[in-house]
Amino acid sequence: MPIFTAPDGTRLAHHLRGDGEPLVVLPGGPMRASAYLGDLGGLAAHRRLVLLDLRDTGDSAVPADPATYRCDRQVDDVEALRAHLGLERIDVLGHSAGGSLAAPYAARHPGRVARLALITTALRPLGLRATAEDRLAAARLRREEPWFDTAYPALEAWLAGEGEYDPACTPFFYGRWNETVRAHADADDEQTNDEAADRYFTESAYDPDATRTALSELTAPVLVLAGGLDGGPRPDLARRAAAAFGPAEFAVQPGAGHYPWVDDPQWFVRRVAALFADAAPPSAR
């Protein structure tokens, strides 16, 4: 398990899967260990995945300053990883909350990003976030599912702040629900650092106008991929995120929820691999 040191001295881990040109992968959660990403549905057959464990998740160390859990503070960790890999530029994939780390990294270090894939992310650094009605509207698309009548009231109550999260809501985050998917979902609690997650999306971490200006000038190819059944973000919100970039592609994976590589690995890998096949690979220093 490779280790590198962040600028503040925190020792951070990353996991390598597959062969080929490296692809830096930033996990969501927020603050969920990268193990939940697996091999991204088989994407590791096309690229060497560099799966970062964010500070105090997975195999990465606890930082001295808890304020560094903020996503904008972790941009320096991504840059330190790039330097550790010895690459002039890196391809980056951010999933969910990981997109809210990938986008500020691209805004702050545009010359270091070769290609960028943002997977089911609303991009809070742009001032975009899924609303309760977004999530409920997406949930109503599932009304024919056998679990809907139990899950929907639980989702309504949770979104209204009337109680703790009910696991009955979890099927809404996936495009299909079976034992394999359930095992992926059940790992969430042990993989997520809840204390760090509460600090990750601090509102003072963002400057949406400045971030939009920087991203509009990014010349790297960008893919924004949404799940057709995802409520956070719904496809229309993800499309608004894509509009913040100069050269950006937007795609909707049919029948997918928040974890599209779990729902339809072949569709996901084919679409994401195409982005990274369209341009020259990153160059080593």
C-alpha cells in the first residue's frame, strides 16, 4: 500500500488497481474510504486506478488539525499525490462528494489536469446541491418497485428532518436492488468517517463565482455523468454542473442510481473509458 505525505505532514494512503496509464480517483461519501469504489466496474482493465483514501479514512492517518477535513483544504493533498506519482498532469475522476474536491483542484491547478470525469456529483463548490424535492421526484420514479411503499415514507421523513436516516431508503441510491448491491450498501457505515464528513462541506470552503470563472477557462476534456434514477443529483442538476465548464460532455446512464458502476458496469466502463481514450495520456516528469 503506497504512502505519501501531505504538505501538513499527514501520511496518506492510496491503492493501486489495474494496469495502464494512471487515473487518480477521488472518493465520495463524503469521507468514505476508497474501498467502496472497487475496480469501478472493471475500469481497472483500461486504466491503473489510483484510489486515494482521504485523510482519516481507510488507511490514511488522522490529521493534526480537524479543520483540514474541509474539501478545499484537501486540494493540496491531491496536488501532493500528483507530485508523488511523478506526473506533470493527471487524469482525475471524482465520484459524488469527490467531485467537489476534483473541481476545486481543477480550478486551482488547471495546468495539472489532463482529463476530468465527474460521476453523479452536483458540485457544491459551484453553489449547486440537490434539494429534498429533487430526491423525492427521483424516488417517485421507483413507485413500481416492491420496496417503494415502505421506503418512500421513510425517505420523506428523513428529508424533512423528522428522524435519523432509515436504511429502508437505501434502495433509492441504486438502480437495482439485490444481494450484491445490498452488500455494497451495507459497507457504508464502517467505511465512512462521520465526524470528518460533517466538516467536509463547510459553506465557507466555497467561492462559487471564482470557481465558475476558473472552470470556464479549463481546457482539459471533461465528462459529467449522471444516473437516470439518481436524486442527488438528478440529471438536470448535473447538466447545470456541466455547463460550468468550457469543453464538457454530458451523459446520462439509463437506469442508474448514485453508483452507476454497480448498476451497469459495462455501460459505465464503456462511456468513461471513451473519455480517456480521446486524448494523449498524461506525461511523466
